Amino acid sequence: MRLRVEFTTEPFDLDEAPAHAVVAREVIQSADLDAVDVGPFGNTAEGGADQVLTAVDSLLRKALESGATRVSLQVNVVGEEVQ
């Protein structure tokens, strides 16, 4: 199964990216995922179910440890995993 995760972390700071946002993006960018798109108001990535769920676990833990007060995320099934 392939999954797509979309997420944001808060609180927002329009002047510079807060530590929790930087950490969350680093987790996603370093995970074994594809179709990664990071931006100032939202981030998305796709991959196999195990890889996405592992990345989400790490993202939540590290973002909260780095000062996030809210993490909004959505996970969608987007198809079968490509072999």
C-alpha cells in the first residue's frame, strides 16, 4: 500500500522557520520516501506504508520535542506500492 502524508506544525512564525518546523522537514527529507514537497505552509510526501508510518512517528516525536504545540496531519491511501 502507498500512502501520502500531508502535515503542518505550529506555532507559525512568518519571519523564520521555527525549530519544530525545521526538524519535521528534516525527518521527512531524510526518510526513505519519494515525492517529497516541503513548503512554508504545508508539506507532503509519499511512499510505502511502512516507510510513511515510521516517518510520521519520528516526525511527531521530534516536532513535539522541538516545541511544536500542534501538528496537523492527514494520511491518505493513494494506491498499491510500486515494486
